[in-house]
Amino acid sequence: MTSPQPLSTDVLIIGGGPAGLATAIRLADLLRGAGLERRIMLIDKGSSIGSHILSGAIIRPAIFSELLTAEEAAALPLNAKTTSDATVLLGANSHFRSPIHAPYMGNKGTIAASLGVLCRYLAEKAQARGVEIYPGFSMSELLYDQQGNVTGAKAIDTGVDHNGAPLDNFQPGTVVEAKLTILAEGSRGSLTRKLIEKAGLQSGRNPQVYSLGCKELWSVPEGRIKPGQVCHTLGYPLNMKEFGGGFIYGLNDNQVALGLVVGLDYADPTFDIHAAFQVWKKHPMISRILEGGRLLEYGAKTLPEGGWYSLPKPYTGGALIVGDSAGFLTMPALKGVHLAVRSGMLAAETVAEALQKGDFSDAALASYETKVAGSQLYKEMHSVRNFRQGFAKGLILGGFQFATQIVTCGAGLCGKLKAHPDAEATKTLKAYKKKPFAKRFASSGRLEFDKETTFDKATDIFYSGVAHDEQQVPHLHVNNPATFKTINIAQYGAPCQYFCPAEVYEVHTDKNGERDLRIHFENCVHCKTCDIKTAGDGITWNVPNGGNGPDYQNM
């Protein structure tokens, strides 16, 4: 079969989250204001805009008044305005409401929302401005010219077997040539990761570090939680070396969004964040809310937590990086949506200038980083620039580090703190001397799930709507199968079978006692934890066929 004719566009945006859509909307407005007609194309791998979008989400809405018209901003599909805001410390069966908020964690003036629903609304506004939006297409390769400048992207080939051999329905991936490409893929974007490596965009900067969040959306009996009631929890079931906490957001119509977010720099190779989430839900304070309720949706995603010092150089010839792909998130405030939108707006301003000049070189796009450094992005992120690194050695030392950072406007006592990739924090089974995850709860029965308020991974996956085509190359690739067996399985116990929130990885033992990894890629919810946390030679996450993956409706 002959390859389809390449498509050509002025601007290609890869990803239909808040950053990509903000880029599209702002750019369309700027070009119209300048009397320029340019083609803007946005492509998203989800089956529809919003189907791969998951967030808490508590949003600072003021940014949308800058992005949209007054009428459009007034009609944003937001949910419940925050009416109460609590930080609660949990023990195994007790809880204590803190009389004060930790710095930066206040939620005054915020509104709960489904980020997926919000993105669908923004997509409508982008299309009304002439932006072309194409969901259901996975862009698997970036294109480059001889000087190494990005010149567009190519979609994944479809109609192949597990080994990549063409079948009768083989269809070569479409090539999209673009003057400028905007990477808005979300956390740990596959194309972004490749570009950062190829162009050395992380050089001289801290590596990015991540957390994994598991979230459920529930319908609960009337009166269990008030709309706008916001609660964040610290403590149980995490120990002093595990960074993270839970969230409970009261929504309209007797719904509640809740989840557990845990930093991926933990040491225990058997730690299971999904299981910890279910244990957390058994706490009396939380189970009281859910009893008699009904699970509506489940999902999981990673969050980039490294902060200002982990931001890559966000541009190179022909390309810009926005939103979670770049790492625009303030961890202490647990906020990233407004920063993603801001980064998209600043990228749009840079793109508009480049289009008017006809210059898409690295030097021409450098103004993007200058704009970021002179914006609210810098003000919010620089003041907490050492936050996440300070907690790398535990909560006690991290709390002390954070206290000194508050006094010194983010500097702390040691200046720039280093960070290490999350996979390097994982210890081997032999080296990990503390009680492993399962044994911490073995006697309590809290790892037994009743499928009424607590669920195993297989049950939760059903509520994500996940689906993948059977005929394709598995998008999860073990980089070196031989050393994976001798190192990752033999020494580490295959941590992927525990940290994956969707039961993708299974260790199979044959009759001779040989252990090997089985990959159930059809379960994958695209959180990309395996690409981040796997020790040794690791696992690489690539895009599957377009439209594959979860099908979130209100996450």
C-alpha cells in the first residue's frame, strides 16, 4: 500500500489537554488580531477530546478570563465552588484536623471541575476560532531536517501484527509537516521524552521526578459530603519515607472525587499505590462517606513534581513544550491546570511572533523561555523551587527543609538541591530492610477488597473504559529482556507488577521455576509509571493505536 500524501500545516499541536487547547485558542486570537490566516491543527490520541484527561481537579479559574471572552469564561463547565478547606492528619483509625493550612495549600477562590469536561468545552471554543481538531490519532515519531530542527510528526502505522508485520488492513501512518510543532502530551509524553534526549534539553537541569495518583469518582447518598467541601489528608497509610497524601472533593449532585497521590521516589520494590488507595478508603473517616455509594469511574495518572529546577529547556528549533510535558506544576499547592494554560498562552505568543517573522529557529523561539521567566509561572514555581527535592530523604528532614525554604523565599539553607530519577530510588529486595508493603497490612485484613467500597485492580480497570486493538505492536517495550530477567525480576522482584495501577504486568513462573514477565497491554490506562519507575534497563512506553486507552467521561 502506498503511503498517504503528507499533510501540511503551519502549526501542529500534539495533545488536547488544557495546555494544547490554550495554545490553540490564544494563537488563533493573536493571528486574527494581526490579520493573518494560518492553519492550526491539533491532534490527540484519545478517542475524543477529554477521554484521556484526568485530574483532581481544583482549579484557579482566573486564568480563563485571560484566555477566553467574558461570555465564554462565564459559561465554563465548572462544578462546585470551594466552601470549606481542610487538611487532615490520619492515623490507622483516627484523624486530626489541622487548625492551619500548610503554606501554599489553601484553596480560597478555587472551583472543583472535571478537567475532561472542561477540555471538551475548550475544544469547542478552539474549533469556533478555526482550529482543526482531530482526536483518535497517535503521533509516534517526530520529523527532523538535516540541522536537527523539528519539522512535524508522523502517526503510528496501523494494521500490523504483534511483531509489526503488515496485515491485510495495513495503513501507513500519516505524515504531518509543520513549521512549528507544540508538544502538549501531558506527563511523560513519549515524543517529548525523545526530543529532550535527542536535543539535550535536560542538560544542566535536575531530572524530572513524578508521583502517581489513583482516582475514583463516586455517587454517594445525599448528605454524605457537601458540594465544595475540600479535604486533603496526610499520613496513613503512608510511612515517613513515602511522600504523598489523599484528596476528597465534594461535587454537585451528590458526587465525590477522591484519590491518593504518592511520590515515585519510594524505596520499597513491592509498594502498590492502587492497593494503598484502597487501604486509605477503609479509614473510618473516608469509608463513612462512601458506604452505600456507587463507583462511577476510575483512572490513574502521573504528575511531574520536580518543579522549577527540573524544567527542561522548553524549546528547540521548530518545537515548543507546554504544560505537564514540560513540568509546569507547583507541588505544594497541588495545582497545575492554570500553569498549563499559562504556558500554552505564552507559547502561542512566541509562535505568533515566529510566524510573522518566518523564523522558526532555536534562537527565534528562545523568547518563549524569556516569557516564562517573566511571568506568573516563574513567580509561583521559583518560590518553591526546592520543595520536592527537600523531601527525598523523608518527611522529617523534608519538613525542616521546607520550613527554611519558606523563610528564604525558596532557597533553603543549601541552595539548589539535586534530584535523582525515581527508578534509582527503588531498592532491591535484599537491600530493602524495612517491612515490605503487604506485610505492613497483613494482620489487619485491609488488603482484602470487598468490591463494594474497595476494589482490586481488575475491577477498577472496568470503570476506566479502557480498550486496545488486539492487532498492533504492544506499546509497552521491555528494553532488554535478558537483563530484565536477571536484574529486574531476580533482584528487584519485578516492581512493575506492584506499582502499575492497571494490572498490566504479571510475573509468570513455569514448571521449571523460570520466571518471566507477561504484559497485558490491553489494560493500560496510559499513566506511564512503568516508563518512569522501572529499575534496571527498564520499560519504554510508546503510543498505541489512536483511540486506544481509557475512555474517561468526567475525570
